[in-house]
Amino acid sequence: MAKIVISAQIDVDPARRAEALESARPHIAAALAEDGCIHYDWSACAMSQTRINVFEEWESEEALAAHFQHIAYTGMRDHIGQFGITAAVSKKYRVDAEGPVYNAEGVATEAFD
């Protein structure tokens, strides 16, 4: 069973980004409590005053499908819509391999073995 990773960038009114992130905590916590959720986070982009980066990791497609039916997802969707979205891009990835970034010698490597 392959893990699923979601990467999204949401641009909002810069005057309201901090509020959007702070008030999203209950939605983030709800997603983290779902079965099959490995990681779920929203963060401010260091390079853009408008951007919120979203990173999610799910155990399986089935776990992600359940999330899309869960109040955590619908609550988050409705929540972020209140903050003046000016752009949004989200992509999901099915992970066929994973491994550490650093090998046994402490060197960063692109290899998955």
C-alpha cells in the first residue's frame, strides 16, 4: 500500500495570513487525529507574505478518501475560504519509495537503497 503526500500552496490576503494560520489549529488537530494521518501541517511561506504551505502525509488512498469525507476536511475548506484566497494549487503524490536523506556516513544522497 502506497503512502500519499499532498503539497499545496494557498495565497490569502497578507493582512489576514497570521489569523488564518492561528485559527486553523483546531482543523489541523482534527486532521492529525484521523486514522491514517501521518503528518498534516500548515505554515507561512518565508518567501511570500501571502502564501500558506500545506503538507500532508497519509498511510493510503483509503485514508485520504476517508479524510475527504471527514469534518476535518470540510471544516478546513470552509475555514480557509474566509481569508481572501487569491490563488491555490494542490497536488497529491503516490509514494513508491522512501528512504533517509542522509546515508550512514552522514552524506545527503538521492539514492533510495
